[in-house]
Amino acid sequence: MSSISVIGAGAWGTALAQVFANNNHDVTLWAREDALAQHIATHHENNIYLDGIPLHPSLKCTSDLTIAAQAQDILMAVPAQFMNDILAHMAPQLTPAQSVIICAKGITKDSLELLSDVARRHCPTNPIAVLTGPNFAADIARGLPSASTLACEDAAQAK
């Protein structure tokens, strides 16, 4: 069992957290808004982005990025426009052994960087990977069949 933090409590981030919690991982979901984090932690439901889908009872939720930065694997599921700022804040808290997995699509608005390049700039010593669909967050959260692709430079990390 590994510890995983999913940064971003939108539909995709919540669905990813659900999958890992359902597979007996120690999962912390990070939400930017305190009220959403408290609601998820208390009611085990993301009533804003995945309303009506019960979340695994072991799934933890916080709005404290310092707590979320302690996991073995960090899944970055925030929109592209927020990736730079959040990684800039998180990177000093990470150790080189922690994997950073980009789970968002797009490029940065101002610099037109790929999100993997943003991660590499902020986390130059961390293993970086990219996880993407095609899939639908609500289907994944409900445990329906879907497919995802993981790309990374290190075959051991991919496993």
C-alpha cells in the first residue's frame, strides 16, 4: 500500500482519489476551498463536482497543501492555469523520492509550456509522469470500465 495525494478536488481529481482509495491505498485529496475539503471529509461526497457518488470512507480530504505534500506519490489534477503556482508552492516540500504525476491536460496560458515541463522546472530531481485518458471522471468514480495511459521516462516508475 502506498500513500497518494491527489492535488485538485474537481471531478477528475476526485475520481482518481476514489480509484486509489478503492484499491487500498492511503489517499489524501487536496481541495483549494476549505468548505469543499470539509464537506468531502465529513460526508464522503464531492457535492460540487461528483454529486451523488459516494466516496470511499478511508479517503481523506484537506485544504492544507503541506499535509498533501507528504505522500509518496503526488497526482497533480489541477487545471493547467493553476499548475505553475501550486507546484511552485509544493516543490520545496517534496523529497527527490516522491513521484509527481501530471493528471491534467493543456499548456500554460502565458508561457505555452507543457505541464510536464512545468513540473520538471519546479521538481527537477523528482520522477515525473503523465496520466491521461480518454475517459470520463464520473464513470471512473462509479467504478465503470475505462482506460488511461501513463507516460514516464522510467519503466520502474511506470510499474
